[in-house]
Amino acid sequence: MHFTFAYPLFGILAGFLLASLSAYFLYKTNPLKLSKPWMVYSVMAIRFLTIFTVCFLLLGPMFKWVSQRKEKPILAIAIDNSSSMLQASDSSFIRNNLRKEITKLSEALNEQYSIETYAIGTSAEKNKEITFTEKSTNLSDALLQISNDHYNLNHSATLLISDGIYNEGSNPAYALNKGAAPVFTIVAGDSTQHKDALIGKARYNPSIFVGNDFEIQIDCKAFYCNNENLQFTLSEGNETLQKGTIIVKGNNYFGTQKFLLSNAKEGIHTYQIKINSLQKEVNLVNNKITIQVNVLKSKQKIVLLYQTPHPDISAITRTLEANTNYELQSYLYTDYKDEGINDASLFILHQLPGNNGEANKLVETLQQKNMPLVYILGKQTGLNYLNNQGTLRIIGPNQNYNEAQAWVNQQFSLFQLDENAISNIQKFSPLITPFGNYQIPGNANTLLYQQIGYVKTNTPLLFFSNSKGTNEVYLCGEGFWRWRLQDFLLNQNTHVSETILNKIVQWASGKSDRTKFRVEPNKKIIDENESLTYTAELYNDLFEMINKDEISLVLKNNTGKVFPYQFSKSQNAYQLNIGTLDAGEYTYEASVNGQSSYGKRTGKIHIKELQTEALETRANPVNLRAIASETGGQFFQMNQFEIVKNALLKSDFNKTVVYKEEELIDLIKQKWLFACIILFLSTEWFIRKWNGFI
């Protein structure tokens, strides 16, 4: 501990002299008439201490306080909490005794280690109850999360207790960087391969159209089932649709069974595929799988018309043809013979009508038919003809253009874009847009505005409009092909640019929803480990979004059990997060409390059962050995907890870290010094008052 001062040190001497002289000259003749000399010196000392302390504090003294803090090494005990842990021959020990062994080990190591416990499933959760019910295992992300949680801390080691099976993430042996804490592993389960026939994967198209045939391919494996027949059954509900048989060749067999279905009715169909059990087969859980197929009424027919060949046409075509929900027909305008004009869901007009009035009469015809339209403007767009269409007017000199980048309107409400899409759109190359004053309807919704250089304008680049019940979209610039290329450059895929175009088409081709009460789940088919959420919207007679009333939702499973919920209000809309549910089919019914005029909204959702943990039940000690080897840890068997304890106690990583902490303390902020000054002054005042000097 040492002092530092904000002002020169000669001030201490000045303060000493001032305090000494004031005390001496005030009491040198003993004005208080005290009977004994030591009393006089005591009063002089009080006066001296008071003045000197004040002068000392005025110099801004600070002292540095050095202390030590000891941090015990941290041991993270990570337990595989997945259901595969209970599907082996030692499941009784794991279910009944593993927790006791971990508690016993923690108590033995508690003096030398700071113990933290994690449960591993799709991620690592600290202090979570161990129930062995997780539906999947991600060892790599879990180990990385544990390491990140203890960044810059005295993380000595991780003890991983697992069967070594992972079905999500990357190879856990290489998840951690060099220098991370070593991982000591304990293998659980049985590594012996027993007789087993299982369904590994079902390959199928989850969305098809009415009238189309579709194929389901079932990948299967069979261990120690040589020359046996695998009998497959495909059923829907209680109805058996098809059967099939595969003859196993060898003790490590892989094969494929195909089913071809046709004439499925519109709606969501749940199919069960099952392998009949074999004699002496140990694991029957992985003999079946459930899939859902959404049969749609028909594809949406889209007609793309363009004035001249352009790179945009190729980019648009490739994007829409990749979507199985769309049937695209594209034509050079001069080759178009009114194909699809009566049964199309949407027309996309690239730089039409043209400068010389190309397609102007066709556009008028499409508007009369209330056909949804997407306009893409460019240098060949006839603005004079476009202005007469009534939705968008661009007033300005002809043949003048800007290069405009997009900036996103955060208040846009017709549909949602995620943060990654918003960030990428604003990095995309500029589009070539007509120069002028843009006039759009007051009820139009603008998603993208134009940014000219560094200046963000309120001129629309992409906006959506509904006129007399007909949807229209205007992309006020050519160069979408550049967006697609830049998307691939930034992300190694074209997901963002495809999402934008698909959402444009989806909104434009959709029928205008005029209902005042709307309820939608985030998905109609979800996995059982995914959260189920609902959004709801409520509108008044002017179709303004409101949320004054309360909204209730009731879920009912296929056994008739009822689950009531209440929506939470979010800005003008409503949100409901139900969380995860058991696998099965559910119906829902939503209503506005006390407002029967809004009616009720009903529907179905399907929760798919996850069977990834049942596909492989044989413990994989090779993975655990590799994890221990790569990180500098050790590998142990389940019956070696005593050896594990000794290894951790004697580990070279078992070291307490001593931290040296320095703190600079400002004396003038110490309240006890002011208390001393007040005490000195009060004492002197009392003595002087007692002696009649005041």
C-alpha cells in the first residue's frame, strides 16, 4: 500500500506548519486555564489534527490497495441427457445409480474443484434436471458452449458422461480449439451390436399436388439378420395402404424399400411405415417412422412476359422454377399468344408496357380481369403509358435514370424479413431506376426505399398496393440478377434473393384476406422438439389493426385432452408461445373473448415424433476416446468412478489460480475521515464551551 497525491507534496509541509502554528498561538498562554499541562497539549493536539487532516485531504491523497483472490479450478460435469442413454443393457444402473455416483464424485472433489453440472441434448444447459428424455444429441455444440461459458476463467477440465452417440452437429473430437480445457470421458451403454432391423431415413417430397403420383423411399439397416425377410407396412390411420418385403443379405445390410402412392386427397396426410419385428430383436423402437405429406390443391400458374432478353429473366426463372408450388411460363412479348390469361394466378411484366406502348392494351385487359400483377421497371419501360394505369406515376424527364440501392422500411407489416435478409438487402448492388417524382397510393405499403449514393430518400424502390381487391407489386428498377449474384458472393447461396422474390409472388398471387380475425401457427407440421407459436390479428370496421380485446386459444389432442391458452398483446397484434408438445395431431380453436361477432378460427397442426435417438442405440466409445485424446484428457469405463476421482485429483490441470487485484482509493471519499474531523471539532468546541471560552 502506498500514497499518491494530486498536488505537489510540499503542501503536506505547508499544512503541517499551518496546523502547528494555529494550535500553538491559540493555546500558548493557556487561555482555557486548564489545571494540568497535558490537558493543554491535548487540546492543542486536537486543533492540530483537525487542521492538518483538512489540509491533507485538500491535496487529493489516494492510496493503492493490493489484495489477492484465489480461484479454485472449475470442473464442468456434462451428462448426456438423451433417451438413448436408457436403451442399453446398463440402463438400470444409469437410471437409478448414475446420479448418486455423480453426487458422490462431486462431494469428493468439492474441496479442490468448483463443480458445475450440465445436461446435454441439442445444447448444454447448466443445472438442468437429468431426465434422459432429450430427443437428439449435439456433443460438439455442447462442448463448445461449456468452453465459451468459462472463457478467461480457471476452467480446469470437463468430465463428459455419454454413450458417444451424436446425431446433430459436427464431430465432437474436433469441436474445441487447441488450448481448451481437457475433456475426461466416461462411456455409458453397451457397445455390442445386437440383432436389429431399423428404418434409417425416409426420403419423400413433403409437398405435392392433387393428382400427382409421389414416391416414398425408405432406407433401412439390418444387423445380424442374414437371410431373414424384412416385411414393410405402409398405413394411414388404421388403413394399410401397401406392403413390401426385402431379403437381408449379410450381417451388416443396407437396403431401400420404395412405395408409390397416387390419388391422395387435398390436405395433410400422416403415414406410418413399419418393419415387422424379428425374433430375438432387441430394439423395436427404431422399426417404425411417421411422416407427413401436404397435398395441395394445385400449383399456382405464373406468366412472365418481357420486352427483350435480359439477365433478370434468367434470374427470375431460375428462382421460381426451383419452387415446387409454382408453374412458370415465360414469353418474349412478341411471341405471346394470350396463354394462361384466364387461368394464371399472376403475371410478371418485365419493362412492360414499353416505350412505344408495347403490351399497353394487354395490361389494360389484365387489369380489367383483376389479374394480380408484378411490374419490374427499367430503361425500356414506357412511363407515359405506365402513368395512365393509375397506381404509380413518375413525373420527370424521360430517359433519365439513377443507380439506387435499397434501404429497408422497418415499419413494413405485410410480411416479415429476418435480420440476415435485411442486412444483406442493404448491401446488394444498386438497381437502375427511373428518375423523377414518384406518386403512389396512400394505402400502398413500401418495403424498400431508394438510397442514392449515401442519401436515403423516401422514393419507393419496392412497394405493394391493393386496388379494388387486386394485388399489384412494383419493383422500380432493373438488375435483380445482380442481387442474385451478390447474394451468392456474400452467403455462398442465393437464399436471400430467392426469399424476396418468393415473398413478392406469394403476396401478389394470394387472395386478399378481408377477415377481421386472423390466427396462424408458425408451422402446421413441426418436430416435437420445436416450439409451437401462434400469431393473431384483429381489425375494426376500417380494417385498422387493434388489440384491445383478449384472445383465447384451445388446443385438443387426439385423445380429447384440452389445453387452454391466452394470447399476449404485442404492439398492435397478438403472440402466443406454447412451447413444445408431445407428438400427435392437434386441433385448435381461437376466439375473441366476449366478442362473438368475430367468430372462431379453427385448424389442425401435426407434431412429428423424433426418433433420432432410437436409430442408433449401440454405444460408441470410439468417439469418446477421440474426444479425450484430442483434448488431452483420459477415457474411462462406467465402473471406474474411483479411478476418475483420483485422476482428477492428481491432474496437472488441478491448480488454484491466485489473482493480484489493485484498487486505487480516494481518501477524500472516505466517510470515516469526515467523522473523525467532526469528532475533533466537537471535542474542542465542548472543551472551550465548558471553560467559558465561547
